[in-house]
Amino acid sequence: MLQDLINAVALGSIYLLFALGMSLAWGTIGILNFAHGSIFMFSAFTAYLIVNAVKLPLVAVILIAAIAGAVMSVAVQVLAFEPILRRAKDSRAAEMQILIGGIGVAGVPLAIAQHYTKSNPFGFTNSSFKVDTFDLGGVRITSVQIIIIALALVLGVGIARWLQVSRHGLALRSIGVDPEVSSIMGVDRRRLALTTMTIAGALAGLAGALLTYNLGALTPESGETLILKAFAAIVVGGVGSMAGVVVGSYVLAIAETVVLTQTSGLWVDAVSFGLIFLVLMFRTQGLFGRREVRRT
Amino acid sequence: MSGRLGGLLRGGTALFTAGLLLTAAACGDSAGDTGSSGSSASLPSEIKVVSTNPETGAAAFAGLAANKGYEVAIQEINDQHYLGANTKLVLDKQDTTGKIQTAASQATSAVADKSYTAIFGSVSSQESVAQAPIADKSKMPIIFTQAGSDGVVIGDYTFRVTPPMSSYYPKIADYIKAQHITKLAIIYAAWTPTLKEIGEKTLPGLASQAGFTVVSSIGTQQTTQDFTAPISQALAKQPDGIAILQVGAANPTAMTQLRQAGYKGPVLGNSGASAGNLTPAGANGAGMTWVVDYSSQNKTESSDKFVALYQKKFPSETPLNYAAEAYDAAWLLARGIKEAGSADRTAIMQGMKKTASAGFTGAMGQLKFEGNDLRLPGVVVQWDGTKEILVTG
Amino acid sequence: MTNFYDANLVLIQSTFVGLLMALSIQVPLRMGVFSFSGIGCYGVAAYGAAILTIRYETDPLVTILLSALVCGVLNLLLGMMVNRLGGLYLGMATVAFDMIVSVVATNGGDLTGGPTGLFGAITDITMTQVVVICGVVVVALALTERGRLGRRVDTVREDPELAAAMGIRVRDYRLASFVVSGVLGGAAGAVNSLLRSTVSPTDIGFSLVVLALTMIIIGGARSWLGALIGAVIFTWLPSVLEVVGQWQTIIYGVIVALAAVYVPRGLVGLATDGWRRLRRRQPADTVAVADDTTPDRELAALENLAQDTSMGRTS
């Protein structure tokens, strides 16, 4: 039972690390980046290519992945999303086009990685960091799980606080509320958007590296499956709320673990979709969503 | 578009499009029976066959390996002048890119192209299920490898040169007994037909024969990447044997997390863990044992001959079972053509049926067929951390 | 001609199915309803048609009709449940519905064939029947894009409050779009199952939502013509790209991304803009009008609408 709880917390932390970047971009500058999963995977893939050549420790691998993710995210923003936003006639149309643009862009890193790995799994076997397991009175937890849980909580809560109290955070939230007014008030939307996408990409890369260590292996398709889970976490927590995505990730993980332990495991997928549907039906703004976010 | 002109144009376009489509449909419906290629008493100088396999996408490693097997076989057939001094077998390759619709479309194109005598179908079950009715309905011989689900070998024209996993997996019973496994936990990929069958029917079906009970059975989803929860659940029942029946990256992940959870006992797997899929797990992957239809480690005369031939064309590479299956599939076709004495599709189908019922020796050993479907006893292999080794007894 | 037809039969069939499927999303989109539940209905009908055919050997046309109608009702019920939602929230809720259908299909045991799916649903359906179905649908939809009904639909999309003020029962229009979406999605799924004689969970997953969305956005979301163009392009593009060899999947992604950026109103929108620009080149009205043509359209729509209701007539 305690082991199940630890597993659920670890799983929730994985979802959180992945969803943080997506939620940040979506909740503040309104960009639902469908390429997030692809960036996540390709950052890990980049780190894999380098680690294969040079034996590197954990921190270096994570750094490489985070930088790769940040670079890719900015590239997508500058090359795809900004031109779309410039040409869009209203925010609703822009949302659709960004969605499709993200989907299109997502296919490119996926295809490149598939080409090089022939869709075989890849991992950081050549890294100098080896995963240790700790046995604490019957329950087991690995060093990577501890790092993931710690980082997820620190980053999740930290970013939520930062958005609340800092000036930059305030500026970002104001863009989410009313872009035109915020720009009149002197907020440099473009610079803030680029900064946000950089951070979101770095978070994706960080998540990619840590998840690869945790699972031991990733395939090029690994990013796509996590996107739907991220949706569920964000919707349950409330779009636009960083505290929401933190809580949402753990709620999702716990729900999935409960379903797994109580049934034979066939309905675990239905949990994320069912949660999305139920939350949207009965409490559209999720647990912590703000009403003032214009997402309709 | 506003205004009456726009409206007229719209309506006109609609009617015109409808008319064009109706004409196309009329042409199509009168197309009639796509008969077999022109029959001739002697063989033509070129007999063309097309391989529609995933060279990119999730099943790429299997599709690419199969294509290599076809190439090795066809080169041997031509070098030996097996079909006659003046007849060559020619292979075309098309990439299904892992998409069912593409695979189906390529099958249709091949059927319509009278120069093709046969199709080497996709290794992917889902693609094959879409291809099989197309080929069978149009009387085009299609030979599949892998593609282990139902709905593939559905008629006279569909052949499969890979035994379904459920037919040879029971060979694991000996290993189970040797390891003294009495309480087995099963964590299986419930979203793939083959592993669902093995996990829910075939493996539990060996319980009385091999002397174990299934203490835990957990189905996982396609989206399951982290196995700590299913593993905890399985270990809670304190099994002395665990079966991890997964595809692709789930294998090294599950093995790694299984060892991290403190389990040191025997682990059963499936051929989804082969082709080096377990490499990322490093030492944690060692010990996983499963049954394959073919392993190059199983040194028999026919296998060694095939391995030598394969390594002449692809040096320093060990052939995978996908390549061996394809090699034997190509030889089934060649024997069928020789038996038929013509390049006519129906005659070749009958020739292959005769060859199958008589059986023949291929890379994978003595090949016996049940109808159009291969049967093999199976070979038990184990991953030792860096490579596959044979398990005897 | 015949050989081209035979060789590409699957693609031709898929184009029609793709058209119906894309339309099932385009119709609600035209009403401003971001519902993707047409894909879920596609899944339900795909399995329903296969089950009917395999177990009861029902006539193909009856199967298609029945599946379409049942899905229309199903989608109506769904539409009533999610009526409060709008925009991306509605989209997400309907995508969740689609995915739940997919999970039920995988776990459906003997009824749905589980992960293997169903095969052997053989009927004597002909291409003529499929073409006629599509033709009827297209003509019906083309009619709804013209005249008063067309303008009403546009108003419901652009400004629901104004439409309500004008006496249009917005909720009825929205629910009607759910019915039509369900019927079209259901027809598409049933036709596909009968043409392929097989159905499996992978046929009805998230990738269909992505495909339908891509077809509409790039083809043009405003009209049935956009759905047709999108269906043609994205059914045939993979085989056209085959000549590129191993990089085809990359090029496909690049094309979609480029189109999303540079052709935001879809190809139909591009053609409309070009046509409009051509007409404006004519002398006399060389006023420097902003390139964005939406205000013109909305103004015209409102003017026409005002005329329609000037006599106090409602819906």
C-alpha cells in the first residue's frame, strides 16, 4: 500500500515534469504547443547521441537535454507560431492554426529520430550515472525517482509562486488575461513569449532526460503518449493555473494507480479521458482554474 | 463568396464534382474481374514480386530485417538458376511507413499491376489484416511473415511463413519446470492481440502441465511507459516467476524496474524483446527467457547454411528471425512457381499449396504447414545482458 | 483510366470516407462549435456496421443508414450534455469522448474483437453507392451554405449574441450541428468498415482526429469544398511523397507545418481571397481597404440578415 503510494507519487511527478512546460505556455501566452512531446523526446535523443560518444554524468546529460529542448522550443516559436499569430485574424482561428502547426512540426523530430534508431529503444547506458535503489523498511525507491519527485515539486511549486509574486510573473499573467491591455501597460509581449517558450522547452528537455534515466529506455514515439496525459493533468487542475497542474498531475497518477490495483489494468487509459470529460462537464475550470482566462 | 455569381459557382462546382465522381465510379464498377497475369507454358524471363513492409515507423526493425531476408533468398534463387536458366525473380520494395491505409493501398496497386506475380505482405498484424482480404478477393498470392493475429490467413491465396506465437510458446513449459516456478505473475500488453492471447490464454493454459498457478495477471496499456505500479502489484503476491510480455521499449524498462524492485528470480518474455531491444537495460536485462520460432544460435545444418549466405551479403551481421522467416517465405514462392511451371497467379497459389502440404527444409528447419500457415516447434533463448543465447533443457 | 482506378482503389475509397469524416467536423466548426465528436461516432459506427454485417448479414445500405442515424442520435445526446462548453474546452471534451470510444473498443471482448478488432465484414457494397451517398451529402451541405440559412449559420458562428437578439434560436442550430456531425461521422465509419471489411482499435484512435483537423484547416474550414480539398490532398499526399523515399514522413510534417503558417484560412480561403482581390482590382472602388476581408463579410451578413428579419419574421 505504501509502495503503491510512492509509485503513484513518482508517476505523478513524471506527469508534472512533462506537463509543466506545456501548462506554462498554454496558461500564460495561450500557446497550446502540440510539439511539446516531440521536443521532449528529441532532447533526450540529442543527449543520447552525445552520451554515446562521451561518458557524461547525470547533471551534464540533463543540461544538454534542457539546452536542446530550449533551442528547439524557441525555433518552433520563431519559425512557426509567431508567423501564425501575425497572420491570424482572431484569437480563435490562431488557436486552431497553432494546434495544426504544432502537430505538423511534431512530426519532423519524430521522423528524424525514427530514422536513426529504426524505432529501437535508446537509453543513457553510456552515462557515468547509475541508478541506485534504496530499501526503506520494505518499500523501495530509486535515486532517480527521488530526484524526479524533488525536482517536480520544487519546479512546480516554484514556478507557481514565481508567477504569483514576481514582476515577470505578473506580466505573463496579464498577457493571459488581456494581451492588448497588457501591451499598452508596457509589457514586451514578444520577449516574454520567447522567454516563456525557452523555459517550457528547457523543462521538456529536463523531463526527457530524467524520464529516460527512470525508464531506462525511450522510443521516438514516447513523447506522443504523454501529451494526452498532460492534457488530463492540466484540465483537472484548471487551465492557466500552475498550482492546478501540480495537483492535477498527482490526482491523475493516483487515480490511475487505484484503477490499476483494483482492476486488471485494462481501463487505466480510460481514467485520463474520463477525468477530462467529467471535469469539463461538471467543473469546467478544474480545481484551480481562473475564470478570467479567455479560453473560449 | 458572396453574391449570386458565387452561389452559382458553388452549386455548379458541386454538381460538376458529383458528375465527375459518378463517371469515375461507373468506369470502376465495370472494371470487372481482375484476372491473373497472362499465363504461359514456360516461365517468363522476369518474375516480379513486391514486398510491402514498414521500413519506417514503429515496426521498422522487423520490416527492414524481413526485406534483407527476401534479398538474400532471391539472390540465391537467381544465382542457382532455380527457376530455369533464363528466369529471374525480381524484388520491388515499398514502404508502408507503418500506416494501415498505405499498406492496403499498396496491396491494391500490386494486384492491379499485372506484372506482379505475388506480394510479400507486411510484418505488422494490423496492416496484414487490411491487406489479406484485398489480395485474396482478387486472387493474388500474398505471403506474410510475422503478422500473427487472426484475420490474416483467411483464404486460399493468403500464406504465412511464421507460426503464430501461441502455437510454439508452450515450449516454455520445460523451462518453467526446470526453474521450479510454482507461482507465476503475468504482466502483459493487453493492447496487442498476440500478447493478449499469450498472457490470458496460452501461458495460463500451461499451468497444470508445468505445475504452476497464476497468482497475478495484469494487463498494461499502450500508453504505459512506467511499470513500477504493475510490478509492485505483481510482487505483492510473492511469485517465484514473472512473465513480462511486452513490446519494444517496455521490455528494457520493465526489466530494469523489476530488478530495482528487488526481484531476482526467473523472468519469462517474448520475442518482442529480441533484436537487441533489451540492450538499454544493461545487466538488468539478463535472464529474460522466451521462445522464438528461429534463432541463429540454434546451430543446425540448414540454419548455418542460411547464416553463412546472409553474412556473405550483410557481413558482420547476425540474421534475426524476421530475416529467416522472409528467406523461407521467398523459397516457398520459388518452389510454388517451379511446381506450377508458370507465372500465373492462380497456378502459383496451387503450387505453393502443394509445396506447403509436402513441407520442405528451410533456414528455420523442417517446415511443416497447417493449411497455409507454418508450424514450428520453437527454440528457447535467453538474453544474457549482451546477446541472445540458447537455453537447452 | 480503369487501371489507374484499380491500382488506386483503396485511395479513392479513402478519399470519400475522408470527405465524410472531415465534413463531420467541418459542419459544427462552421457553426462555431468546436466539436470533434464526429470521430467518436465514426468509431461507434465502424464497429456497429462490422458487427451487424458479421452477425446478421445486413444489407450494406441499411447498415450505413442505421449506423448514421444511431450516431446522429448519440451525438445529439452528447451535444446536449456538453452544451455549456465552448471553444477549446468543448474540443477537449469531445476528444475525450472519442478516446473513450477507442478504449471501449479495445476492451470490448468478443463483441468488438478486442485489440484484434473484427474482420470478415463482407458485403456487396459498390463504389457507386458510396459516391451517391457522398454526392447527396455534398449537395445538401452546399445548399445550407447559400441563401438565408447560410447567412444565419455564419451569424451564429461570428456573433451568437447578435444572432439570439435577431431571434435565431442559437441552441437549436448548435444541436442541429451535433446531429449532422453524428450522421456524417457515422456514415463515414460504416462505409469504411464495409469497404475494408475490417475494423480495429488503431483505425479509430487519436490519429483520426488529427487527420480530420488537418484536412479541414488546410483545405478550408468554411465550406464543404475545403473538406473535399483537404480529404483529397491528405489521402493522396503520402503516396505522392513515396518518391522522396525515406524522408517522406519528415516532408509530410514540414508541409503541414508550412501550410498551417502560410495558408491560415485554408486553400479555399486562399482561393476566395485571390478571387476577391481580383474583383477589387476592377476600377472605381480602389479604396485602401484592409487586407482582412472579414469586416466586409460580416457587415454584408448583418445587412442581409437585417433585411430578412426586418418584417419581424423569426427563424
